[in-house]
Amino acid sequence: MNLVIEQARMADLFGTYHERGYVVIEDGRIEAVGEGPSPDVPGARRLDAQNMLLTPGLVNAHAHLYSSLARGISLPNYSPKSFGDILEGLWWRLDRALDLEGVYWSAMVGGLQHLRAGVTALFDHHASPSAIQGSLAQIKRAVVDELGLRCDLCYEVTDRGGEAARDAGIAENVEFAKGLPKDGMCAAHMGLHASFTLSDKTLERAVAAAEPLGLPYHIHLAEGKEDVVDALKKYGLRPAERLDKFGILTEGTLLAHGIHLSQAEIDLLAARPASVIHNPRSNMNNAVGAAQVEGMLSRGIRLGLGSDGFGCDMIGELLSASLLAHHAAADPTALGGEKLLALIRHNYALAERFFGIPMGKLSPGYAADLVLWEYDPPTPLSAENLPWHLMYAKISEGLVPHTVIVAGRVRLSGGVVQSVDEREALAKSREVARALWARI
Ligand SMILES: [Zn+2]
């Protein structure tokens, strides 16, 4: 059905601003945009925005939906001293305890949270070593088919569960990618955990499986020092150099974190088309250090922004990228203005590539992935200062979507999730989480 949004204050990160404008949506795309009263579109549903703020939906370039049921968990004797301890003591215990039902409900809960944070497209990195086969279909069912978000999926291949689990991980990526409908709602990568849990043989197998399908990779890179120490010790290479040896730093590849990189690795990444995904809040939480974001941007490396499963608030993540850069450089001008915005703009470029439709602008032909925020600005708002309105609203009075539209379909309306009974879903997820925690 066609939709007209009228009486909206409208802005994007690419220079569009209307004080009281309209958007006409047809077949999942923006058909027309303008200032003033909307044109008559016969048969279209009309939505009065009451001068609330309309922006393009947000994109999360590195998510872990499988972590969603960890909220409030308590693990006896868990007192991590390093990033390796955090993985072994928490995440690798949680992911091992997930069955397919747990995968589905983690995805449902995480998907609801993304929807409520105004995120309309995400790139997920999944692990459930006791339930590998069919796991990506469960995530797709919850997030894409039922909640209506766009989602790019992959399974984290690793050696930590032995050869059979490794091969099942590769097969899960391949089977899922082969069966994808071409409707622009779902996409796939070849998922890899990180250099330090992947042998040469495993990387060879994963690359041999991915290349015929044209799949790029989604992998953690130099998140903790462990990744660097392992690659140097076992292979005499730094992690990015090792991945490059296998042809992994290709167009569309997502390299999450990129913290402990040498100058030579930064030079290498500058010469390759792969994207580095910055996850500032997760990095601070895990105490793994601060990526050299400004240095990488100045070398022309493509940088996007993710949450790494540490919530899914991309506006808060953007502000955190700014704060972490200020703090790490002891310089309040670090990663200022356009440099900061490059992160969130690159997320739109990634989403465009994988979902096959222009993203991020309030312009004709672009995806009708839109968020109507309950926001009445206390100071003048423009396209130029939009991100600062969003970030400071977020940490002051709060910033909540009233309506979320994905591919032209209303998925949240008046704060109510449209296609899923949220209360019932959360009651069920509490049950599943209780059973999951008991298995850990
Ligand atoms: Zn991650």
C-alpha cells in the first residue's frame, strides 16, 4: 500500500531539511519529498506526523543478536582479568547453551530492541555451536519475516568446537546464502570468528566455500591483544596481514574492531577495499583499547559503526565514538564533525550494497526506511546539526521512535510493534532465558 507522511519536520545527514514537509512512499521507496502540503495520492494511506522529526532509519554494521538473553545474567566465580577471560567465562558459555529455540528468541528480543532504537537494517554475527544447522533461518524468521527489519546474516566459523563443528559452520553460511530470496530484505556474509580461533586449513576451507558465491567476510580483527600474539606466534604475521594472505580483505568484508593494528597493517587496510567497523562502547566495556579511528579515516580506510551486541543504540554509539576519541587523544577536537559522520554514512553505503537499494537520504528513489522520532527541538534544527540534536536528545530527555517504517511498511506505530505481540514475546523470552541460564 502507498503511504503519505505529512506535516513532518524532516532531515537527513546529506543536506535535506524541511520544516513542515511530506514524503510520498510507493513500492517500498520514496517517490516524492517536498515542503508544504502533500500532493493528493489516490488510495494512499495518510499519516499526520504532527511536526515530529522524520529521519532515515539507522544501520548497525556489527551486531550479535545471540547475546540478547544475557541481560541480568549472573555467573558464579566470573571475574575476568582479560578479554580472553570475558570470551571464555561469558560469551563462549552462553553461545554453547543456545539451542534453536534460544537462537530464535535471542533474535526476537534483539530485533525488537533494534526496532525500538530506530535501527532498520543490521549486520549480525551469529554463534550457537550446539545448534549450528538452521540457526540463520531462525534469526531470519524472527527479525526479517516477523519484525520486518533488513538483516544481513552469517555464522561465526571457528576451530574451538573441533572439525565437525567448523565444517557445519561453513556449511551453514553456504546453505543460507544459497537460499536467500532476492527481495532486498536479507543478505549474507561468510562469518568467521577471529584469526586466533581459525587455523590456516579452516581459512582455506572457508575461502574456498565463499568465493564461488561471491560472499565477502564478517570477522573480528585485532579486538584484543590475544589476536595479535597468536598470529605472530603461530604464523609470523599480524592478523590483518594473515587475513590478507587468504584474500579476505575484499570488497564488502566487515572487519569488526581493528584496535591493535600496526602502521604496516593500517597501510595494508588503506590499500584494500574491506571496511573496519568501530564499536566504541563494547571496546570500553571490554577494556580492549581504542581504535585509531581518525588515523584510519585520514588514510582513506572505510569505517563503519556497530554495537557489537552491547545494546543497539546507534545514536549513543556515535556519541560514544566521539567521547572515546576525545578521551583517547586527550583532545576535545578529535574525530570532529565530518569525520565522525563518515562512520554513520559508511553504514548506509554498506546497507546499500547488501540490500540493493539506495539508503540514508530523504530523496526520491531511496529506500522508505524511515523513523519518526518523538522530538520537538528546543533550538534551531538543520540538516547540518541533526546528529547533535539526536545525540544530545538521547542523553538528555531521551529519544524514542513513534513510528518506524521499513521498505515502506509500518513496523512500529504510535510506539506499538505492529506484526508481533510484544508483551507475549517478552513473556516467552523470559521463560527461554531462565532455561538457558540454568544450562550455563
Ligand atoms: Zn563482535
